[in-house]
Amino acid sequence: MKKVFFLLCIIPSFCFAQQDSTTAVVKIAGVTVTSDSLKPIPFVNIIITGNYTGTMGDYSGFYSIVAKAGDTLIFTSVGYKS
């Protein structure tokens, strides 16, 4: 029974460890700011193109999102041009 439990714990870790660079997952974090005064833009929507995954920045403009390497992010906010 101990051998089966050990294998069930080890096999999933090998599956996730063998990702190549085309499927690498990256956590992206930052702050959205205005280009002229560098003031934070609150509640910006961030989405991944071609996917329904997204997030929203907080009141201070901070955001984080998990995406695959090579994905394109779109930032939108009311009152700003895209």
C-alpha cells in the first residue's frame, strides 16, 4: 500500500515538471499607471486574447494574472483609449 501511495504522489510531479517552453505558465504582476503623470489607474480589466481568462486591478492599480508564455494581454478601462 505504501508503494502505491508513493507512486501516486511522484507521478503527477513528473508530469508537471516536463513542460516545454511553449506551454510554460508565467505569473505576470504589475501596476497600471497613466502615461503622463504616472498616477495609478484603478480597476483596469486585463484579459488574455483568445481566452475567457482575465482579472481586474485593485484600487491602487495592482494586478496579477497567470498566462502561458507568448499570450497577449489586453488592458481596458472606462474613459481610456485602447
